[in-house]
Amino acid sequence: MDKEKPKGLGRGLTNYGDAGFSLYLRRSFAKSMGYSGEMLARPTIGIADSRSGYNNCHRHFPELIEAVKRGVFAAGGLPLEFPTVSLGEVFLSPTSMMFRNLMAMDTEEMVRAQPMDAVVLVGGCDKTVPAQLMGAASADRPAVQLLAGPMMPTTFRGERLGACTDCRRFWAMHRAGKVDARGIEEVEGNLATTAGTCAVMGTASTMAALAEALGMALPGTAAIPAVHADRLRAAEASGRRAVELTHTPIRPSQVITEKSIGNALRVLLAIGGSTNAIVHLTAIAGRVGVKIDLKRLNDLSDSTPVLIDLKPTGQHYMSDLHFAGGLGAVLRELKPLLNLDAMTVAGETLGERLEREEHAGAPWVDRAVVRPFAEPLAKEGGLVALFGSLAPNGAILKRSAADPTLFEKEGRAVVFTSLDDLAARIDAPDLDVTADDFLVLQNAGPKSGYAMPEAGYLPIPAKLARAGVKDMVRISDARMSGTAYGTIVLHVSPEASVGGPLALVRDGDRVRLSVKNRCIDLLVAEDELAHRRAAWRAPAAPPARGYAKLYMDHVLQAEHGCDFDFLRKA
Ligand code: FES
């Protein structure tokens, strides 16, 4: 073995002060698992397995990982799977977002600390793919992202249902008294019925699309349903490709670059993707030293049309995108806007990939799902960043899933000072609120103690919901599920808990929203604000220890991707 560049099991030896002894001991212990010397001489391919009993989206991973191993063996490698933190979106308290950085650290450290020449990252549920990409970018070992794939929608009483836009629609009807308790129980059993990630263009599907757009997942693999045989073939191909990567110089730092991040931003806008994805993409970019400027997002948004008709922006499901031509169909429409020389883990540039697909004949595209560039679903991109006296460092609105009649509006603030306050009062019969008011939630940002939960989708007060109100302007420093919809201003920065202007809003203040001007302003005189600022006290944070303390001490604001300050590339 080349002592200068150890490979396979010879990488990163455990330190006993004698390298020869360390390798001998490692090989001896590896042989205890029944491997032959020939197998142990192969390139080792780590498989980062994020399955858990608390993660419904990943329940098919045993079969998927078997297919990865098949590909690794076939290409002459030795597959070695290892567990990492698993983040099942709805099973974590206070929110999975708090633990994304923990999983990213786990992934980075285990990829670096264990002997592997390349790694296949197997993830899918919302925070798992960003965490794996963040970790892989920092570890910078050759890596392929394998996605869980979306779950299939279910036909229920003649209607297609899929988590989780339909979850919210039925819950809103239940709150409005249009679906009774028995009805909602029946729906509950029919929203998520297969393995895989949420069925719509929520955060998981968006991050899958971005992983492919970044070039970290193999071409054509983002939208394959979790239960389709093609998903297993994608797994086999990912394992095979990981072995091939060990013979190339392609590492995440060559794939995740300013150019590929620009491509991912275009795709995010064209698919009407999740607001969460801008936070995650910012964090991934930060790991390779690339800054995503929200003003740049607005420039791109103005020139990137929404091309796919998927919930929550449109009507179809993620599995429909696969059968309509996959992400490749979207990328080919966007081709004039993309950086075609961006490298991918497949060993070809994005441009070479698209040319290959074009030369393979006219690929099938279902235009009901993927629109031509000239006939988009919307002329402008799905997300816009807002700035103004209420959000000096920015806020995000998903305009493609919002009510345009509310885009240019001034309203009276109805303020909730915390999530507990919201829960206690939102449905109170005597709540002073009308449909023209703006609901404002404070202290739900990254450092709030709630870890920026997906609470920005404030419920319509019950009395208004019963009267037929379906949307209102809602403003907070929280996030929103990618499967949700509404005129909802999110990620207001600086957040209220660190004394941002959001903390100074009082009931009855006037707030102005202008999507056209990209503005969100608090219409209160500066001397009054100065008075309130002087009286402001940070809310008491619960005592933190362990990881919670690390999180509270180091988490950054939304415009920095909520990464930890010490994890970003200088
Ligand atoms: Fe896993 Fe929605 S709960 S993707």
C-alpha cells in the first residue's frame, strides 16, 4: 500500500503510536466480521444510513441499502454501512430543525473518522438531505446523495390524497366545522400510506430536486417514487458510482460550487419549492464558502418562471413529476439560465448531461405537469425575499402558494408574543381580529428556545375560518412546512428573541406588505420604536445543557442558513 496516500481500510488509522500495529489490528478485527483479505483490499464505500423506527419516510431503507451494496460489490468495492442520526420530521421536539446541525456534524465526523474512500448518503426526510450534504461538503470525501424518493398518493373516495398539503386542507376544513371528528380520523389513515417522503413539493421533495440540481445525486433520480423498482436501480447505480468516484478527483468541493448553487437556486424558484430550502441551501453553500444573498434571490426570481404544476403551488404530486419526465425535463427548459459547466458526481457537466438526454431522442414530457418555458405556471419564481423596517436582514414569502390579492396591503397587527400565547388565544371567541388584520407571531426564531419551528403557518382564527376566511397575511420569525400555503411572511430577521424589530410590534400597529416592492414595513414612528427598544428585555430562555446549549450558543440567523458559526467555511 502507498504509505503517502492510504486507501480503503488503511485510511485514518486509530492512533496507537505504531501505524503498522494499527493497520494489523484493524484488519484483524475486520476479519472477525468474516471478510476475506481480498475483500478488505477493495476500496471501502461507506453508506450513511439514516433509517430509524422514528422515521416513517425511511422505512424502505433496508431494501434500498441492499441495492447500494449490490452496486458497490459489482464495481469492485467493499460497502460498509454505518448509522447516523435520523430526523423523522414529525417525531422530534421542539422541531427537527434544531437537530439538522447535529446530524450534519455526525455525518461529517463519521465520514472523516472512519476509513472510507467514498460515501453514499442515504436520506430523504426534510432535514436529512441538507444535513448529509452539509456534512459531506465539510468532510469533502467523494460522495453520492441517494434520495428516499417520494411516497405515492392514495385514492380515497375518488380523490387523490398525499401528505401533506392535503393534511392541512382537511385540518382547515375540520377547524371550520366542515369535516367532523369521524371524518378526520378516516382521512388520517389515508394521507401517508407508503414509504417515502411527503408526496408534494414540500421540503423533502425540494431538497431532492436541489440535490440533483447541485449535481450531488445521479441524473434523473430526484423524483423516482420510493416504492418504484427504478428507485432500487438508482440505489445500485449510486453504489456503483461511488466506487468509480474513488478513481476520479471529483469531491463535493468540485460539485457544490457557486455555479451549481446558482443552478439550484434557479431550480428552487422554477419548482415553486419550499421556503425551508433557502435556509438549507444557504447552509450547504456556507460549508463551501459561498454566500447566498437574498437580494440576488430576488433578481433570479424575477427571471425564473414556475414550470411545474405540483402541490402546494399546483395540483399534482411528486411521483407525477417522475412519470412526467423528472427533473431533467425542468432542467432542459431552464437550460439558457443555467451554468452548464457545473460538474456533477456522474462525471459529466450539467450541460453534457442535458445534451446527452436531448441526443437520446425527444424525451417524454407530460406538459400538464412540466410546462414549457414559454407557457409557465407563473411568470416569476416561487419565492421572494422582503426587506424593510420590520425585517432589515430579510424575510421570505412563497408567492406561488399565496393569495395575490393580499400582496399589496396595509393591515392592523394582531400580535402573539410566543407559540404558547398563540395556542392560548388564537381561537378565543373574544379575540379582536378581522380578516383584514395581519397576524404577527414573535419569538419563534432560531434562538427563541423553540428552534424556529414550522409554526409560521398560523391558523386562521376559528371564528374567521368558520366564516369562510381561507387566507390572511401572517408574519413571523418562524419557518413554514414546504407543504403549506398562504400569504405567509417567514424567517423575519433579525428575529424577535435577539431584539429584532419584530419584537417591537404591538397590537394595533400598522404594517405594510408590498410584494411588488419587496417590502415589509412597520409603520410606527422612530421615537416610539426607540422607546419600546429601550424597554425591551430578551425573553427568558430555558436553561440549556448539552446539545441544546451548543445550539443556543452558536446558531446563526436565517440569512446564514441557521448553521453553527464554527461550522461554516471561513
Ligand atoms: Fe418525512 Fe414529510 S415527514 S418528508
